[in-house]
Amino acid sequence: MTVQELIDKLKPYAGFELDATVHLEVMEEELQKCTYKYPYDNYKAELNIDDIGYSDKVVCIGIEIADEQH
């Protein structure tokens, strides 16, 4: 995806807050131990611009897990 494609997709929502969540799949043996068998652990995340590679025209986005949410 290019930055322009992302901008175009988000443009109608310019006044909205951005909320990011990381979904990590729970391993099958751990899932069997759970009473509620939701196959993902969900974590609130914050996005950062880690680097801008001008020579190869790549923007590197970093994801930092901020808080666990269930």
C-alpha cells in the first residue's frame, strides 16, 4: 500500500481519532485451557513513524503495544 492510498482511504475520517489494535493468535493448547475460546489476544497499540527511507521511498511504521485489552 502506498502512503497516498492510505491517505485516500482515511480522508473521509480526517476528524476521527485513530485507534489501533494488535491481534495475536492464541496457540491451540492455550486456547483449550480457556473458558471463553476467543482465538486472539488483543492489545491496544500506538503507531509511530520509525523511519523514512528517502532513497527507496519507504515509510516504516512501528507498532508499540500500549496496553492489553480483553
